[in-house]
Amino acid sequence: MNIQNFEKYVDNKILARGIDYYESGYVTSLEYDDGEWIAEVEGSEDYTVSVTISDNREILESFCDCPYDWGSYCKHQVAAFFALRKNGAQSKSQNTSKKESLSDILTKLDKQTLIALIIEYAKIYKPIKSEIELRYATKIDITKSARDIIRSSINAVKHRGYVEYRYINAATDGADTVLQMIEDKIDANELLIAVSLGIIIVEEMMDLMDSCDDSNGHVGRAISCAVDKIQDAVLAMPKNHKDSKNIFDTIMTHALSDKYNGWIDWRMSLLSALVPLCYIKENREQLEGYLTAPGSQKEIWHQDYDLRQKQGILLEITTLYDGKSAASKYIEENLDNIDFRNMAIKSAMERGDYSKVISLCIEGEESNIQYPGIVKNLKALRYTAYNASGKIEEQKLLSLEILLDGDFGYYLKYKNLWSKDEWSSVISDVLEKAEKTSTRDLYLKIIVHEKLKPRILTYCRKHPDAIVNYHTHLLPEYKQEVGQIFSNYIRQQAQRANERSQYSEICRLIKTCDKACLGATDDVCAEILFKYAKRPAFMDEMRKIGKC
């Protein structure tokens, strides 16, 4: 994308807004600094745009710190591009004055001036004070300072108790700072502090979730990162660490708090983090006690999923401390857990025990009949076992069953199980059954694959919308019929259309039909021009394709 023609790569609405910003003088500064152009653009907030341009004026890279993420470029970048074009953007190889960097300016200051400057700005902006204390002070309540930093970022952008989508990144700045601090504490072997900081992030971010628009998942990611850091702290802990019991109790208490009701995955991730600390008998008994206790009736809607996650952690404990044999026994005793059943199937498949695989799959299909996705996966595994054990008749029955369930991927598998002579009689039965299934396009995919043009034509007459994607399979033999079906479909769409996007789509259909069958749309276009002459937008779209 070149600075001279960038307009064609930008959404029209964003382009119009960018032009308006540029022409309104919202680009308040444009300077070249360390290999890139930096523009300051005013708006609802002030934003900074950076642009890197090559010698031949290609835009190599561009970034804006605004929250817009619906497209490749925002209005602030577009305004900056126009400013660069107007001012004749130069590449870094050319003679351009360079702005003195902040680092260069601060390096020139003496110690006392730097201290005075930091104290002055810390008074104005309290998060600076909290972050300096958090990172460098030796006698402070570090957890309080961490919480203050997180809350300061949130409160700075909260309006009437709510954080809007565009400010959500800024709201989590404090959490990002504390996340970095956790890494420092892990490196310093201050693991209890690291865990405590992670818990503070989770608590504050969960509170924020109730009063913000987290459409981009930024707050959720901050929570997930904090949980990951807590896990890292536990994994970094040597056996018999002085704080191991304290850390176990801290995480356990936090994970079982009401904050995690409805957030099973985060709760289970924290409980899973405790497995390495279960070498202490008391820890193991406490964790297993919770994992084997009956679930709350209040959370019955996700009890199955909750139970599977708990059993997964119990398997981790058993594998780590009791060995593979005990773990295998635990899996076999709990095959109602689909994750365990899949483990057992994989194990049997690896050792070539296909009879075991088949029986595990059939049992699983019967017990999970209410879960179509699980049944589909088990059938696929059963087919693999039939194939590996050379059971041709079983493959025929199952591949046809899976095919008629709507999985066209099994069509060739089924076909290849028959000889050419056999297939000529089998295909009729397959087509009859496929036509009766609830999966509409299965039958169509089969007749297209088999190049059964008379059947494709009949199908398109019954389902006119199919002509758009499948007309090429009817040419050239049925050129006239294609034109007729297309024209009738265009008429139907024109009767329903009432806005420009629909008119534009109808014109696209006309162009597609004309390309396939030149002149086939002459009559329907004449009808549209006569019948909808008082719809300017429709006439405008027809004019664009040369029909008006």
C-alpha cells in the first residue's frame, strides 16, 4: 500500500471520517523520530499514530493507540496518511530532522532534578507513586499497593460506575503492571507474594467484569494470565519450600470462593495448580475431599462438565503419586467421563486392540446419545477401528450411516468399498436415502460429485437459490434452462428487496447470469426498470452494471 493510493485499501466509512479529521485540522503534529513518522491526532481523546514508510513511499507499518479494532485502519491513521501525503513523506534515508528522544532528555538531567521531577508528577498522578513503591520500596504493604494500582487504572476511565469498550485496554493497565511484578517476584523466589498478587488481579478483574463492556475479552485475558502466573509460581516452588502449605491454603481458599461460581474453567485451573503440592498428605486429602464431594444443586446445569473437570484433576493426582497402573484403573472405573473414554480408546488403538476400541465406541455412543457431537466423534473412531481390522461390511454400514447423518466426507469412503459394477446399483439407493435426509445439501453434493446433470437441474428448479453456486455444473447442455431459473430467482429477490444492499446483490446476480448465459436477463431487467423506476437506489445500482 503506497501513500499515494492508500484510499482503495480503506473502508469507505473510515476513509470519509479520516478525510474529515484531516480537513478539520485534527492532525496537530507530525514528526519523524527514530525511523518512523509520529502523528498526534485529536478526537474524543488524543491518539498517537506511527507510520513507517519505505524509500518508494510504501506504507510498511502503521499503528494507532486508539481502541478501534474492526478493521485494518482507523480514522486517525487515515488522517495521518493524508497529512504525510500533503507534507511529502520522506524515508529514513533522507535528510529529516530528528526529534530529541525522552531518553536523551532525561540522560542530561542530574540526580536531584530527576528526583524532584518524579516527586512532582507522582503527586499529580498517584499511580506513578504506587508503581514506584510496588517495584522498588522495601517496607510497604505490597498487596495494598498492587490493588491501588489496579483500581487507579479502572477508576481513571470509569464513568458512572461503568467502563466503556473503548477504554477497556486502559482499565487493565494496572493489572498488566502487576502481572510483570509477579514475574519479578517469581524470579526472586518470593512465591507467596507472587501468588497473592495473582489473586489480587483476579479479584479486581472479576469485579470489573460486572461493570464493563469486555467484548474484546481483554479483562478475561487478564484473569487467565493471572491464573497462569499463579500456576507458574507453584511450579517454581522446590519441594519442602517453607511457604508451600501457606500457598496451598491461600490458593485453595481463593479457588473455592463464590467469585468462581459460573467460572468453572478458572476455578479448575487453580485447583489443578495445587497438584504438585499434594506430596503433602494433608494437602492431598483436602484437595481430593473437595473433588469427590457431591456438587451443589445450585450449579446442576453444568454438573456433568464440573464432574469431568474434577475427575481430570483426580487423574493428575493419581498419575503423579500412584503411577500409571493406578491411573489406568481409575480411567477404566470412570468411563462415563467422555475424556477418559477417549483416553481408553486411544490406548487400545495404539496397542492394536481394535475389538476393545469398537466396544468402547459403541458403549459411548449409546450412553451419550443426547450429545450428537460426541456420538459423531465416536463413530469416526469406530470406523477407523473397522478399517484397521479389515471389517469391510461393518465399514459399509457405518460409513453410510455417517454419510446420511450429513458428513459428505464419508461419501468417497463408502463408494470405494464397492466395485464399479456394484456401485452402479448401489448409487440409486444412496441417492434415494440422501434425498430424504434433513441435511439439504448432502444430496446436492452427491449429484454434483457424480455429475448427474439432469438431477442437478431438477434440484435447482425446486431450490432456485442453488442456481447461483451450481449453474456452472449445468453448462453448456442446459444453458437455456439456467437462464430461466436465474431470471425467476432474480424476480423473486427483486420483489423482496427494499434497501440498497439488496439491490446491489440483485445486480450481482444479473452480472453472474449474463456471464454464464449472455442476454438471459434482458427480459427481467426490463421488468425491473419498469416496475421499480421510482426506487432511485435500485436504479442507481442498475446503472452501475450498465442496465439503466
